Amino acid sequence: MKKIAVLTSGGDAPGMNAALRAVVRSAIYRGLQVLGVKKGYNGLIEGNMVEMDVSSVADIIHRGGTILGTARSDEFKTEEGIEKALDKLRVLEIDGLVVLGGDGTMRGALELSKRGIPVACIPCTIDNDLGYTDYAVGFMTATETVADAISRLRDTSSSHGRANVVEVMGRRCGDIALYSGLAGGAETIVVPEVAFDLDALLRKVLRGKNRGKRHHIIVLAEGAGNPYEISEAIQKTAEMETRVTILGHVQRGGTPTVFDRIMASQMGSMAVDLLYNGEKDRAIAINCNKIVSVPIEDALKTQKLFQHELLETAGMLAI
Ligand code: ATP
């Protein structure tokens, strides 16, 4: 192993830069040459890469986003696209690849590993929808951002006696809503993993209003319900003025939390060690506070389990 490449792909996640820094510096420490691939798998197909040195990752550990850029590459999902990428890897004599991203990125990595390229994957996605790892890099930062937004909305909602429906990201995974809702003391958390009961929500809003509560915060995972319909129902049935806040892409940016930076640094370093030690097909995880690795296919097959007991705790504390 003499030369490796690293890329960031899919949605950006805070902490990707910290992981990238760890990959580049660990590789250099091991005496390896490192290429940074621009804009995900598109850069691999086009051979859009730059040599990385110690200073090319200076001053980025605390920055959100990814200095390499990221993309969703449809071409890489085709056999021709994969062949083009393989060609570039061969021509540039790249012996191994580290990829940072979510489940789609790992599926792409699996295709390369099946064709003989040693690959190590670092889970980076704010959605936390990967079942094989307790946490993905970026999730805790996004959750912190949402919890902060909830606190701000709570201030203004209480002042006016309003309800607020806060829509958060997560695709099909309710973890951002669950964790930020619990941390933010939301009255109701709506996630795709649990059937939504509008009548129960309306009863709860009314109960709260009748005992003098000044606000009602509903954290709604995207796709788990229509925020405007919920808002209308509350205004009509509970006669409580209601606002809708769609947090959107602010959840993706910002300086990564200490937790994400440390996890990203450990994972980046492990990714290089795995390749350096001849491993060919690894997905890195944090499980029970330990950084471990599993075959990529096993990682992708592991079902994501929703923490129902955490939702119950949140519900119990928001009576
Ligand atoms: P996030 O969870 O933040 O959305 P992600 O990595 O899951 O991140 P995707 O857009 O699903 O984001 O995947 C990123 C890229 O990985 C895709 O644009 C595509 O280039 C590649 N990819 C996804 N699935 C496959 C596949 N089955 N085969 C080859 N490449 C794939």
C-alpha cells in the first residue's frame, strides 16, 4: 500500500472535514501518498483529484461541510460509470480508497470493493439512518442545531401562547426528531417509525392549554406528517394559534460538536490503519462507545432499529 485516495459523497455532514483531516494526516504519518477526490464519485469518474499534504487539511477540524465538495453521482450508479472510476484508480495507481458518506455512498463503495479495490467507509450522515453503527458523524451536530432552534422557538411561542410545528430532517429515520425533541423538551415528537395519531395530539394540546401551558412544541420528522395540516387542525380544534417552522438546510451546516470531531478523528485514523494492514472491505462504526469495523455488505444489511423506549421517556416527561 503506497497511495490511497479519499472522497466525500452524498449529503454533507458536519464532521466530514475532521474525518478528512484524520485520514490525510494518518496516511502521511504512515508514509502513504494521499489524493483528495473532488465532488464524490463524479471526481473519481473524471479523475478530478488533488494531492493532499499536511497543510491541505489545516484549520478544518472545526468547519462544517467538506473541503473536497460532495455530489450525488447518477453516472456512478451505472456499470460504465464504475468502469470509468476503476480505470482512473488503475491509471493513477491508487491502492485503496476511503469514502465518507451515508448508505448510498457505502453501496457505491461495495461495488468498488467487489471489483478488487480495497475500501474503508466512514459513516457520515446527519440522518443517523445506518443500522450498523450507534451514531454517524454529523448526527449529533445536527441534533444540537435543532435542539437550539427548539429552545429559541419555545421562547417566542411561550410569549405569544402559541403552538409550533417544527419540521426536521432525517428522511425515513426519526432520530433527529427523537433526540432533539427529547433534548429540547418538546411536547410531541412525530416520527415515521410510529403511526401518527392526530386526535391524540389534539387532545394533548387541549389538555396542556387547559392547565395553563403557554406553548406546545411539536417536532415533526420530515415525511411523517404534513406540518401545515397539523397546524390547521390545532388552530381549529384546540383554538391555539400555531406556526410552522421548516428548519431545512441549516441542520446540515455549522461547526461540528466535540463528540462528532472526536469520533471523526478516530474513524479517519482507523480507516487508514485498516487499509494499511491489508483489509479490503470495511465499514467503520461506533458501538457501545468502541470504534469497530465490519464488512460493508454486513453494514448495509443491518436493520436500523428505532429507540422506542427513548420516545416513551420523552412522552412521559412531556405530560
Ligand atoms: P445521505 O445519507 O446524506 O443522503 P448518502 O451517501 O446515502 O448520504 P446518496 O445520494 O444515497 O447519499 O448516495 C451518494 C452517492 O453514492 C450516489 O449519488 C451515487 O453516486 C452512489 N451510489 C448510491 N447507491 C449506489 C449503488 N447502488 N451503486 C453505485 N453507487 C451508488
